[in-house]
Amino acid sequence: MAMVETRFPDNFGALSPFGFAVTRADAEAAFDDFVAHRLARFGDNQDAMLAGEPFLYHAVIAQYLNCGLLDPRRVCASVDEACRAGRVPINAAEGFIRQILGWRECMRGIYWHFMPGYADENRLGATRPLPAFYWTADTNMACVAACVRQTRDEAYAHHIQRLMVTGNFALLAGVDPAELHRWYLAVYADAYEWVELPNTLGMSQFADGGLLASKPYAASGAYINRMSDYCRGCRYDVKKRTGAGACPFNFLYWDFIARHAVRLGANTRMQPVLRGWNRFAEKEQRQIRSEASRFLAAMDEDGSQ
């Protein structure tokens, strides 16, 4: 840490405060503390986002699992035991075990079966450079700014912050998935390529064309507003689709749907959304696309927005 402070004082990230376990004993103590004090409310709150609360009811143990300080079998068995003993509800135990025994192992299988070619997947043809505010948090979008600042300070963001804020924006804006992948790999303490790459290219960016996920995880500002308090006090109005002060996630979402309507037309899970786009009057469709184009052009030019 002293070497990093000396040689890379201006790099992204913060060395202090440092709260990660660095031994097996400390990692196991951190996990046991989660089971005792936060697991019971994990099921109800695992997708929630709250400004100023980076950890909420999450375990924050992925980095320990991925570097070998924790054994995933032991972790799953401990949570199962707590559920069978009546100390935590079934939705907490199931939600937690599924992320490790189900999702984490699925990512491992995808990575080792389809690499190295999987890293080059870009089925949506996204080519935009990663916006500068992914490094600076200099954006008027309160949700993105909050998640980037938290990432910088904690080297951590939970799955919904990654998938539905920073990942969702990159998907809607057409950011090159390889650039987003390199950012995630660089900024998170738990980011080992075998688990991070499929999550980013497959789940978040739909760059594999649906090999991993059955539909793009694209969403408007309404989802972020429902799952967080980020929209309170934001410069943008989450309830406005177009016009002055409209939330960029709203017009970018519909612009994304319009751009990829032909490609997504055969996807049954996207049919209701495509019907929604087709119900808009032609004038509103043109306005949505025009505002999206202006926003992205300005973002490309000055790196903020």
C-alpha cells in the first residue's frame, strides 16, 4: 500500500480506509458476521440501492471467494444451516446460495467453455468509447455519479449497481463492451476475469447475442427510481421521457430499443417493449431519437453530461 501511494498517488481508487480481510481467518470472520447480522434481510433487500450506504445487507465476500480465502462449499453450507435452523428466511438463503452455487458457477462454465473467442463478442456492434465520467464521477446523473464514487472509494459495488446503473448506461449508450470490461476488471477488488468477463459481456451488455441472457438487461430511469433513492434531488427528472431536464436513461432506453428493433424482433421477451415503442406517435419517436443523439454527441465531446 505504501508503494502504491508513492508511485500511483493520482490513480483511480482510494487506499484509505482499508477494510478488506487479508487472511483466511479474517475472511471467515467477515462471512460469519454477515450470517449473524445481515443475511436475514438480504433476500428482501438484495437489489436495493441507497445513497451513502455502499454495503447494506450484502456479504461483500466475492473477493475472498475469488482469491481463495473462502471456500464456496463452506459458505453455502453455512447459509443452508442457518436457514434450516430457522435463523434466516428461505428467500435470504435461496437468494444468496443461488448467486454462488448457481450464478458464479455458471459464469465459470461460460468462461472456460467459450474462451478465448468470447472476449471479442460484440453482437450489438457497440463502439462508443467509455465516457470519462466512469473515472471522474463528473456527471449530473446522480445514480451514475454515486456508483462511480462508491467504486472509487470502496473498490466495490453490488450486482444491481453494476448491472442496472453503470452497465445499463453503457448498454443504452452503445459503449464498446471490451472497454467496459476493462474498466470493471480494473476497478473492483473481486474482479477476476473468469467471473467478471461473462457477467459484463453476456449479462450486462448482451454482447454474446443471448448465449448467456435471454434478453438485454436494458431499463429506463423508472427501474432505478423504484430500486433506489438516487433520483431524489437529481438534476434530471426521472418522470420525464423528453424535454428539458428529462432523465437520460429514459430517452436512451427507447433509443436503444429503436436502434435494435430488427435485431431484437424475434426475441419473445422483447415483444411487449417493441409494441410499446410502436405505440408512440411518430413525432414522439423522432423527438426521443433526436434527444438521445444530442445527449450522446455532447457526452462524446466533453465527457460529462
